[in-house]
Amino acid sequence: GCPVSVAPNLRIPSSNSPLPPLEFEPKVLILGDGNFSFAAALARIRRSGVGIIASSLPPLEEVKAECGDVAARAIRECELLGVTLHGKFDATMADFRVNQNAFRHIIFNFPDSGHYVHDFDTKVESNRFLIKAVMLQSLKILAPDGQMHFALQDVPVFRAVRVHEIINRLRLVDVVPFRPECW
């Protein structure tokens, strides 16, 4: 993958590290977290989930059923660390559960429109639409100094999406390779 991000040198502190929990205000919003493993990893690194809101398009019970033990463990860890979880969350539309917040970071890892058609151009356009709709909606809840982070698959469809052309009122800060060992 090739995330659009500004934190390429993230280090995982050892579990014996004496660092206190990190607090981030305004809050962090994670969109489309799938099985919630990213939210759990971020909360673990921060030593607290307070201030993190993680979402998925399917309801939480459906996530648990489809993703099994991995999701159940991640959801349980998120709950223990204080992460707020929202299922049935469509990031392309206003949602009363987050509309009163100003988020410092909005993270969308590996967005995919879910349109599994064989036509390459249709896949590209549906993903361009998804990313643009999420960006436009996110502008309404992004803090003035906030940042959006997208991790995109490094495959032909997402290279053709050309995120840099659809960022609208945002500014591309950096493009860095995804490093799974950081998570």
C-alpha cells in the first residue's frame, strides 16, 4: 500500500516503556476500520483509546460475525482501552454521532467502494467518487489545523484514482510507503 500521511517514522514503544498515555485533542476519527484492528493498534501504541473514534460501514455484530475472533479480540481491546466504536457508519454522509467534533486526524485506511465490476474505468470512477465524498464530508468535521490520512492500495485501480487531483480544498502533505511493521 501507499498511504498519504505525515508520520513516516512511527515507532512502537516497548511494552516496558514508562511513557504515560498520550492524549490527542481534538479527537482522532478512523473511518472504515474493517475488523477494528487498526484502532486497537493505535490505542495500544498511545496506551489509551480516549479520543479515538473508530467506525465501520457494517454494524458491529456483523463485523464480529464476518471477521470472527480477530474482530472480537480487537473490539474487546478497543473497549478496554476506551476507544469509541460506531457501526453502520457511512463516511460519505453526515452522522450525528461525530458532527459536533473537530478532529485533528481523520484516517481512512484502504478505502474501497465495493463495486466489484470487471470494468476498470467503473472501478476507478466509483473509488474516486468514494474518496471525494469522504473528503468533502470530512472537511465539515476536520479541525482547522487537522489532517486527513489515506492509506491506498498500490494497485493499478488506485494509482488511476489520482487522489492528488481530487483533494479539493485540502493540500497534499506527503506520500509515504506503508510499513506494516509499525503496527
